[in-house]
Amino acid sequence: MCNGSASPRAGTTVDDGPPARQLMKFLRQYQERLQLEHGWQVELGCSNCGHSALPNFRGWSPNRALCFSERPTVFANISCSNCGNDLRKEAGKRLVSMFSAVAPPPANRRLVGWFTGLLVGIPLLLLGILFTGVQADWWGYQAFVLFAALSVFVGPVVMGFNYRVASIRRECVCRRPNYIFMGQLGRSNCYRCASCGNLLRLRD
Ligand SMILES: [Zn+2]
Ligand SMILES: [Zn+2]
């Protein structure tokens, strides 16, 4: 990808590559930042054999999330370390008891507010202005084409929002953030820091 026009200086953190490479770099960072680490590091009691311990974790599988108010959705494939019984249901109950009282951090709520404002407020405002303009004969109906063009910005706004929200779980009070994704409660994601046990609930 190097066109040889610039002499590369070894060991420097340059950020003056060609735009395409910049974009690729950004997209890679974006993906990295959004990546979830699935896991389950909390003890569960088995309804089959009564054994209470850390369950066996074997990756995760998609689970059709039903975004009701506080309904838990667990994606981790977890089973009893004693009898092999599937413990997803128990994990769901545990998720509720662990996270119902946890509120998303203020930074997250602010972001959701901004996001909603940008994606709902601004289009509504523009529609209002356009419509008033048409009625007052300032411009014709073609002005609505402009409104359609606005949809181009939806993608970057969504990406920016996701990136900022994902950045929240890059920090922790213990300074060794290692947030493991445990599942969803309603429409928010539940994380637990593997370093200190801190719980984090995010709307993303
Ligand atoms: Zn068991
Ligand atoms: Zn921590």
C-alpha cells in the first residue's frame, strides 16, 4: 500500500498516511473497541444436582434477545461443572439479581441523550423548517431532497455513538479494566470487571 513518496521514519507514531489507510486503521480500531469478551466468572447453583460453583464456559451462541424492560438474555454456553446440566436459565436469574439495581453511568446516559437528540431532534427540526418554508413559498418541495441527503450522516453518528459507549468499558476504578460481557438485561448490556468485580451496565 506504500507509494514510496514519503520516507518512512522508523519508530515514530505517524498519523499522516493516505486517507484510505487512515480509514482502514480507524475501522480496525472501531471493531477492536466494539469487540465483546464473552464469559461467565460468577458462581451458579445447579438446579439438577445442587452443586454450586463456577460453571464450565464453552464459548457463546446467538440468542434472540427480546428487549423487554428487564428480561435477561444470556449468550454464554455454560453448564454445571459437576453434572453438565445447562445453566443458562440460572444465569439469567443471576443476571437479574446482580444488575437490576445497577444504573448505567452518567456518561452513558448523556451519550444516549445526545444520540437521541441528534437522530430524532435534528431531523424533526429540519422537517419543521422545510415544511414552513414550503408553506411560506420560500422554496419548493425539492427542498425535501436535502432532507433525504441528511441520511448520509446517520451511519457516522451511530458509529460515533457506539465508539464512545464502548470507550466507557475501557476504564475501571481498579485501573486494570477487563470487562467481561455477561448478557443483556432488557436493552442494556451487562459487564463485570474480571480484575475487581465491578459491575457495569451500558446502553449501547
Ligand atoms: Zn449440576
Ligand atoms: Zn476493575
